[in-house]
Amino acid sequence: MRRDDFLKSMAALAAMGALPLTARAAANLKVMVPANPGGGWDITGRALGKALQDAGVASSVTFENKGGAAGAIGLAQFVNASKGDPNALMVMGAVMLGGIITGKPPVSLTQATPIARLTSEYNVYVLPSASPLKSMKDVVEQMKKDPGSVKWGGGSRGATEHIAAAMIAREVGVDPAKINYVPFRGGGEAIAAILGGNVTVGGSGYSEFQQYIESGKMRAIAVTSPSRLKGIDIPTLKEQGINVELGNWRGVYSPPGITPEQRKTVTDMVLKAVRSKSWAEALEKNNWTPAVLAGKEFEEFVDREFASLRATMVKAGMV
């Protein structure tokens, strides 16, 4: 084959995403973060972007934050504006599934293309340091007296911290429909509300609250894990007599309209990134548990998780 014909063939294969990863130039990637800056999805997306670059599979990564409706606003934009683009990724997770169940948005996650689950994490509940309440026991006693007086702050409606708050209420004999949940479009907004005393108790992943817990600006009172997090002295809900356990997880999707070959290429890129030193450092820094699952297995996991979350939310009186 003549050299110019060979180069044309390689270019055509690259355009279709059919070249092996090693034969393609590093991509210019765009990452949709369907939440405002400062939260778990934002931290995850930026850590993954760095890992993709450090792994040599992305020459550049740009980010767009589009918060609201548990990620449904960002999802809608991603599905409509990035269709067929193999260089676009969107961060998502359990929170988005919960938001879809409660909000019933016109756009569906099934319109996008599953790539991989990345991490799992449990939620931590905190009080501002100046709060007159000192423990989850105090929160529960106040909620039993007057459910509306306890403002639970966290992510969008349907977020795992919202679900867990409803489960806590149900377990202690309070009508879950009466809890006063205040949703925020991103972790930064939620943190500001907690530090400012505008909510009674805040919930999110430990990584979002870590610096404020360690500095004494927030008091951690419970974690939704089955046992205490390694190296972190925060009691579980179960050891405080509240039978609630709920995990969170995060992953990435591609837009609709990409080819199977492009999907495999993007999946290989992400899998290479999560084997990088940069990603290992992000896991340790944020106390994330690696939970990598890709391809058909991830797609089937999302389907099971959706059904499981819906059943949990029905039981908690949320839907």
C-alpha cells in the first residue's frame, strides 16, 4: 500500500474510533459535570480528567458545570448537544438515579451510553460547630418533637443523603413525608449553608466535608456505612441504634449515538486512567473506595441499582 493511501486509511479509522488506543492521538476531551462546582461529581470529574491526561490518553480536558435537578439539567444538555461525540464524557452516579425517580424528568439516562463505574462512597452527616445539637441522638430527639424544625441540607432531591434522611426518619418513628429537606445544586452551596448555620444538619460524601471536619468547623455525627470508615472516627448509624445503611457511587457515561468501536475506545481510555498513579492519589486523598465496573456489567448494574433505589424510596415514603 502506498504511504499516502495508508495514512488516509489510518485517518478514516481514527475518525470512526476503530483504531487501537495506542495508535490514536491523545484526545481533546470534554467533561460534563451535571452539578455546580465543589461537590462530589465535580471533584470526581476533575480527578478523572487529570488521570486521563497523566495516563497519556487525553491531551486536554475541559469541564462544564451544569447543576440542578439531581443532574437532569446537565444530562439533558449532554444528550442533546453532545450526541455522537466520542470525546465527550459525563459524570453521574446514584444521585442521578434518585433524582430521576423523584423528579421524572423528560430526559432519560437510558438515552446516554454507559461507560464505567469508578468509585463508591458512604455519606457522612455533619453539624456546624456552633450548633446547640451535638449528636445524631440530639437530631433525632429534635426531629421527634418537631420534624420541620430540623433542616436537612444536601444535594438535589432524590440524592442519597435525602434518601438516607427519609430512612432515618422512618426508622425512628417520624413520618418521612414531614422531613424538612433543603436541596442544593452543588457541594459548594451546601457547604456554605452548613457553615453559615442555614441548615441544621448536612449530608454528603466524606471527601466533601473532610477539610471542615478536620479543622473543627463541622462536627461529624454519623456515617451511612455498615462499619466505621478506615482511619476515621465517625460512628455509623447502625451503632447508634438506627438501622440505616446506604452507599453512594459515581461513574461516567458517553453521549448517545457513538459506535460500539468508539464506546470500547472510550472505555479503554477510562480504564487506563483509573490504573494511573494520579487516580490512586485521588482515591487516597478523597477516601474513595475503588469500584471499577465497565461495559455490559456496568450497564446491568445501573438497571439493578435503579430498581433497588426505587424500592428503597417507596419504602421510605418518598415516591
